[in-house]
Amino acid sequence: MKSRILSFNILMETMKKQIWVPVLIFLGFFLSMPIAGMVYLEIIQTNGRAEADIILDYTRFLAGTGMSLVTMMTLGGAVLTGVNSFSWLHSRVKTDFYHSLPIRREKLFVNQVFLGIAYYVVPYLVNLLLAYVVGMVHGIFRGSMVRLSLQTFCYHLLFYLMIYLVVVLAMLLTGKILLGCLGSVVLCFYGPVLDLLLQGMATSFFDTYITNDFFFSKILYGLSPIIAYFTYMPNNSWSIPGKVWGVGILAVAALAVLCFFLYKRRASEAAGRSMAFPGLGRLIQYLMEVLVILGSGMLFYSITEHASLGWMVFGIVLGGALSHGIMEVIYEGDIRRVMAHTWMMGASIVTALLVIGSFYGDIFGYDAFFPKQEELKTLRIQSSEKNYGGREEEAAYNQEKIASMEKLAQDPQVYEMLQEVVQNRLQSIQSSDGWVHRDQNGEKVEQIHGVEVEYGLNGGRTANRVYYVDYSQFEQRLLALYDSPDYKKIIYPLTTMAEADLEKRIQSVQVTSIMGNISQLFAGSNEARVDFLKTFRGELMQMDQKTVTEEVPIGCLDLTINYENGEMTWDEARVIGDTPYYIYPSFTKTLAMLKTQNVELPETFQPEAIKSITLYDFQGDEEEEKKITDRAKIEELLPCLISDGCNNGLISTYDYELRAEILLEEKGYNREVVCVIRRDRMPDMSDF
Amino acid sequence: MIQTIGVSKKFDDVQAVSSLSLEIRQGEVFGLVGTNGAGKSTLLRMLCGILKQDEGSITVDGQPVFENESTKREIFYISDDSYFFANGTPKDMQHYYQQFYPKFDTGRFYQLLERFGLKKDRKVRTFSKGMKKQLSAILGISANTKYLLCDETFDGLDPVMRQAVKGMFATEIMEREFTPVIASHNLRELEDVCENVGLLHKGGILLSENLEDMKLHLHKVQCVIPEEGQEKQLLEELEVIRCDHQGSLLMVTARGTRSEILKCIQEKNPLFCEIIPLTLEEIFISETEVAGYEVKDLIF
């Protein structure tokens, strides 16, 4: 093979002198695939599992997703080949040798990158083939394994290329091997670390901030190929979104072009210098210094008890001096030049101050944001405790849910309530007691409640905010939302699922008795399960504020979502599956259907099984504790008990703060259950 | 022919080569001499396309060198610190170079290896410094290129091997189109082998001439002129580079042919007059002194 760019002979000669790299990678894959596969099959086949499950497990094994050996090989291989491919650029002797040869630099680059890819692809595919043979020998090989494992191979390859090219980029930008390795770490993690710092600042300085709300968070995270590799990895679903492929391929192409361009521009004399491109080197120094200063400022701000601004300034100055000194020593290679280019340190400190100042003073009006009703297209409101730790993924919105969100946005009463919520939101202040919430008059509020709002604006942009309010002030108006069918459609994804999807997408239903410590699968046929779900969601839609205020949930449904057929994304499945679906005593049809399946949901504990109830009251300055063993008093308390963590839309047990530890004796065994008690339903403690 | 016109190269704040113009004709053995840091290695690295000049042009047979595959196929560069693959053997190196130099003469390579007593399968890392230099020279010769750029190649070679390598160069010059460019501090070695010499100083070229011409136009004279006025007149008439007195003995290094200088001295009725031939080393010292690089300043 002889082309203008690739030359088989040159490839072979180059590979001969780097032979340890492909050998090492081959060995790694050999241990990770056929050998580990044999061991894995030995383990799972002796457990008496169904053949279908074994095939599925082995297919997953071959896919090598999650924190698997294949993933580790991909990461390690990319770093190893990346460093190996271009580390010679850091040695003057080697650079002179290669650049004196009669070969154009682009040819040298392309041949080296080609080998870098081949070192991964060939060992991977050969060992995958061997792993198929292992599957055949064990009689579990199926054609679908090939399709799925090759699909995930493409995913691994995409991110291998991305990480490999980032390491190559670091090698090209630097002139010393150690700096090249450090540069790889910086390029791989700068974005996520910056995002973490910005989010930390938002959490510290904004009262209404919700995790991951910044539009640039995804971009900053995406700047790290390693984070992106794990984020988009098809852990539980075979489907990889088209945009991941699109963005991934574009990123690889852009990195390849950038590396190619930089390699052509890189002077041979850069070998041995700290940075190969002095101008770029100063830019990288500036960006690094700003990051360290931000981190140092926030570290000193947060470790002190009272979130002191003075300590923050100290952290900024210290971070500036340290980071600048270290970078200068690295760049200049001379400890005496530790304070050279002080203008750079000044610029970095000023930049960091501007960033922190913009958060501290909220100069972009993050907390003050509240759109006019005519600007609103959709609205979603829910309890912050129900939140999954971030924004609800757009993938979880179907047309019916969006329609309900649009109706909610147009409801003047809801908008008016929201306006009041915004006006009366509490301020978070760090004190010696930790974070406390204070109202407009500066009074400390104990019974706080987070109202999480997603504003869908006319332009297509969404904004998420959480407002902490005095629950007693807004309880009735928030609970009134349960009278709105649209509100329920928004917070219960089950209610907006198409009937066909109930059978196709919901794989199983688990029913848990809150008081009875029983959890079992709904054992009926598919049709019976669909009928049951339709009945349940019918009663869910009938539920109103009276139900949630006067009744206590007695059971809960956990839905297992089938997303492996690729019809649903992981995020969508997560939102549907993680939403708690409570069964109230008034859900008579649901309870009757469960009874036909021999599932009983007791409304409370059997009084005779309770040995004691210990009450803890955390409100007030001192914790109060009382142990109750008297049978009459126990029976009086029973109707008030709610299982701990029972969280239903805008109601959360965390609002009540009265804890009850119940010691039960069942069938000769002791068991302890933790419940909470609504303060307004609690009999006078002095009676106990 | 290698031609550089107004070539400059700067490393950060250091001007390594400054507006250097030079011609190396085909078939001649060209020696590059110069003070430490004069820019000899930088010039060679630019001539073989490792470095790109900041200013000026470098052409080999009328073609630019940098990133020009076909031109570079006619140039082989032997670095002062040559690179050999880790665990590589002479055979491995030959295989590798063969991919890039299409005229690589494998037969000649093995023949020369044998002549120099180097084993083709022995790991290069076990070679002595001198053996590595020999191997580099053998690879350079076997590559069969028109131009061979040698940076301090003779350093580290014992006298026998030095003669052997010189002989190898001489054979090549006799047998084919071959132009070695040799940079060295060892001026005596260059004197034996070079026809033309380029004298580099502080990044610029002081002179580039045929060594014999250089010797013909620079002479050292020892004489005794009895009259002080005539001695003064003599020094004014000659293009004096260096002048010393030892008692009444006048020692002058001056430009000009032997006959021109002799004629001038004879007119001053000397009591004694002798012309001593200059070695390349003396020419080098004299010329660099003119350029402000005086040996006496370096002796503490």
C-alpha cells in the first residue's frame, strides 16, 4: 500500500519500534474479553439462571459499558497511545531525527495517528471475536450479540479517539513530557472543574439556584471527553442518542484538524521548552490561574463558619500568588523567576474577582428573575424534595404533559400565587448553626418548604428556580394545586402515558405496603397489569387536596421501565420510574384489584405488635425525646404516623420534623420502623 | 548547490543566525568552522529542513528545503547527538532509513559495517560514543544522498577511525556526486579534508573561501626593520590583522599574496624576513579577532 499520505512500509517500520504498545493493549483486551468472559460465564451459568438472562448478561459484558474492563482499557489505551505517539516531540534529538527525514510532516502525523487508532481497534476486534468464540463454546452465542457489541464498540472507539486526540493536543502544546501529561489532565478536566466552581458560587450566593441550571453546564462538562464518555455511555439501554454521535464525530474531526494544524505549525526547536506556542502558553497560564484563584477563594469562603468575605479575599490573593508562582517556575524553569509577569497575576486576580463579584452581587439578576405571564409558555411546579437533584430532562415531556404545563402557565391564579411565592421567598444565610432561612423581616423560619419552578419561556428557553418559603404561609394554596388535573399530569408521568405504552414500556409493577413491610410484584398477566395501572391512574387523577391532607398513604407503586428496546431514553425512564406513586385508603378500586392478587395494604401497624414508640422533636433549641409503651397512647398515635421519606408532590414529610421510631415484634423478631408525624395532627406532647 | 540568502533564525531573544548568505558548490568538501554559539548547528539544521528560517531563503539545487520531500531525499543529516531507536540494531536503523531514502545502498552499508568492525545485530545502545559516530557516518554514506551534513561527526573518533571515515568520504567524492558539509571545532581535521571553509561568528559569516586561496591571501611574517619610521610605514602599507613585537622582531599577520607582502617588506630594507604559512586554526583566530573575538580576552 502506497498512498500520498499513508505508507504501509513506514507504518510497519514505525510499529516495529513501538511494538510494546500494541502488545500491551492486546494483552489487556485479551484478559478483559475472552479470559474475563470465560470466568464470567462460569459464574453466571452455575447460578441456575435462565438462558435468556445469561445471554443478556453476556451481551452486556461484551458491550463493556459502565465501569468495565473495556472502559478502563479504552481510557488507559487512549492515554498510553496518545503519549507514545508524540512524546518524541519533547526530545530535541528525536525531533531532529524525525524532522530531518525526507517525509512531509502531515504524512508523519497521519501515519502516527493511524497507528494510534490501529493499536486500539485491532486488539479490540480480535479479542471481541475470541469472546464470541467463548460464547459459542458455552452455547449462548446469538447474532444479536454481534450487532450490539459492535454498536458499543463504535461508542468506545468514538471516545477513544476523543481522549487520544486530547492527549495528542496536550503533547503538541507542550515541550516537556511531564508538562504534556499534566496538560492532558488539564484539558480533560478544566471544563467540569470550572463548572463545579461556578455551581458552587451559584449555590453559595443565589437563593433560588437549582443544580445544573446553567445553560453552559452541559458545554463545560462536554469539554471533558472522559466525563462525556461516562455520561453518555449506554449503561442500561442500547440506544445512543443521535446527537451524541453527531457532536462526538464533530468533536473528533475538530480535534484532529486542530492537532494537524498545530503539528504543522509547531517548530522543531520547541522540544525541551515548557510550551511549544508561547502565546498559547500564556493564555493557558491565565486560564489556569483564574481557575485556581476561583477555587481558592471559594475554598476559604466556605471552610469558615460565617462565610467570611475577608477569608475569601485572602484565598483569592493566596491562590493568585501560588498559581502564578508555580506556573512561572514551570514556564521559565527558574525559581528566581517566580514573580515574573506580575501583570498576568493581576489580570487573573481581577478576572476571578469579577466572576466572584458577579455572583456575589447577582449582577445578572438571577434571583430576581420572574417572567411576565405573557412571556410564559409552560410552567411546572413541584416540591423541591421530589427533585432528582437537577432539572427534569426534556426527554421526559410528552405532548400531553406539555399541554398541561401550557395550561398551568396560563392560569392567572397559579401565576398570582407564584408571584407571592417569589415575593415572600426566604433568604439563605450561613450562620454558626449552618445554613438558616430568614424571612423579609430577618426572622428565622423553621418550617421551610422548597417550591421548584420550571419556567418555559416563549423563545424556547427554560429557567429553573427553587423558592424556599414559610410552609405555613403557603400550604393551603400549594395543596390546592392537587385539584387541578393539569398539575397532576405534570407531576405524575404515568398519567400522561399512552395506553399502548403502559404494556410496552412498563415491565413490572412492585407494590410496597408502607406499614406492613411487604413488597411484592404485581403477579397478574400483562392485561391485568395494564388494567390495574389504568385503574390506579384514574383514581390518581381523582385525588384532590382533601385526599393528600386528610389521608395517609398506605402503599406505594414502583414501576420498572423497559428502556432496553431503545424506545425510551434513560432520562425519560428515570423520571417515570423514580416518581413515587402513593396509594391512599380512598383508592378503593385500586385496593380491590390488589386484593384479587392477594396484596393487602394495612392502614396502620397492628397495635399489639408495637412494643414501643420513641418520639423525637427536633424543633426548638433542644431535642425532645419520649418513649411510649402504654398501649392506649400508642393506639392514639397510630393514625398520625406517616412512613419516613413519604414524599408526594408538594407534600413532604421533611416539613414536619417530628420523628417516631417504632419498635415492632413480628413472628418473634424485632423490627424498627421510622415514621414521622404531622405536627398539626400530633396530640399534645405533654399528654405523653 | 546549496545556497542561503540573508538567512536569519532567532530562538526567543537569542539571534542564532543573522542575515547569512552562503554558497556551497556541488562536489566540494565544505567545512563550517566557528566559535561556540556561532550558529553552525542551527545552520545545518536549517539546511536539512529541521528548522525553518525566520527570514531569507535556503535552496538546494534551486529548490527550497523545508517540507520538500524530494529535495530532502538528497540530504542526509548526521547530528552531533544522533538518535537510535531504543533496543535498535544497525540493521533496524538501515531498515528504517531505507523507507525514506530510496537510493539507500544496503550492500554498501553491510560492507562498511564489516570494514569498521561493527556488528549488524548488536544493540546500538551497547556501542561506544565513537562507534555510534561511525555508524552514523556509515548510514549517511549508504543513504547515497548528494549532500551529507555532518555536525561534529569527527569528534569522539580515534585517529585511525578518523582517517578511515575521511577515506570513506574521499572515496564517495571520487565515485559519485557527493558534497559533504562538515561542521567542527577541530580545525586541524577540517584542514586535511576541506576544500572550502565557511567561518561563522555570532550568527554571521565572516568569510567563505577556498582554503588554499585563504592561505594564499593571509600570511604571517617575521621581520626586523632597523628604522622605526620604515616599520611604521610598512604597517600602514600592509592590511594588518595582527601585529606583535618581540624585542626588535616584528610579527605581522596581514592580508595579501606572498609576493605582495614580500615586496613591501623588501622595500624597507629588513635585516631579517621570513614568511610562515598559516594553519587554519591561525586563520580562524586571526579572522575572529578582527571580528572582536580575541583569544587573549578569554585567557584569565
